[in-house]
Amino acid sequence: MKQGIHPEYRPVVFRDLSADFAFLTRSTITSDKTVEWEDGHTYPVVDVDVSSASHPFYTGRSRVLDTAGRVEKFRQRYGITAPEETR
């Protein structure tokens, strides 16, 4: 590995403000803001819009949008009924 070309890999706090959730991990991202963590040390903090605490897939609040099949949706949209022999 070449020396001096890689960013510094250090502990960083990622904070999801919408879910009031934060976690400490390691990253190369930089930030001017800092926060005092539970262990008493001060770490850079990065505010994120979505995390596992607020994403609908991970929280179980996701909705299934396609409940009808494609053929049924086509027939509803264009008013086409099924032929007599398939009813």
C-alpha cells in the first residue's frame, strides 16, 4: 500500500434525527460537528436522513403496492373483461 494517500479511518457517530437513534462505527467520512458519546469520548458526528431505525423496510412499516396482478390491473384500467370461456 502506498503511504499517505489513504484517508484516515477512525470512529464516527452516525445520528438519525428523525428516529432519535445514533450508533458508533468506523468510517473515513469527515465532519466539523462533534458529539460526546456514552463512553465519555468526543467523536465526529454525521447526521443522516434514514437509518435502520427509520427505514420502512427495517421497521416493518412498508406497504405492498402491487396487490393485484398485472393482467387484472390492465383489465381495470382499460375496462376489458375476460372472454366468456375463461369465466
